[in-house]
Amino acid sequence: MAGLSGKPRRSPKGKYQRRRNPSLKSRLTDAVEDGFEAGLDLALRKTDLPLKIFPEQCPYGFEAAIADDFLCDVSQDWQ
């Protein structure tokens, strides 16, 4: 179904693609884990921070991470 711009209407990010490609849904967890590991690797290489300060696994699920109002809790980052 097209919107006024001629582009398909989409509700929150990703739902349109998952509806069109249901096989993608099973890969979301893997994608979040892979992205977290890549981000962790980058953070370790770019900073002198010790590994122990980072969470062992991603604290966010896919839906939370792509939500328009997503904001990481950084309240304790500099304490």
C-alpha cells in the first residue's frame, strides 16, 4: 500500500521488511548479537576502557533498539 509520496507506508522501522520477508524475523536475534559484538570490538580498540565495564551481552532487544524513541541510559557512564 503506497502513501502520498508513492513509497510504501511503513509503521515503525523494520516491520515493513519483516512482513514482506518473514524469514528475516528469525535472524533478528543474531543480527543484534553480531552488531553488539562488532560495537564492543570497536569500543575496545578505540578506547582504553577495560572489557569488564561493558555488559556481557546486548541489554536491548531488536524492537527496543530500532524504536524511534530509543535512548541508551548513559546516566552512569561518567561516574
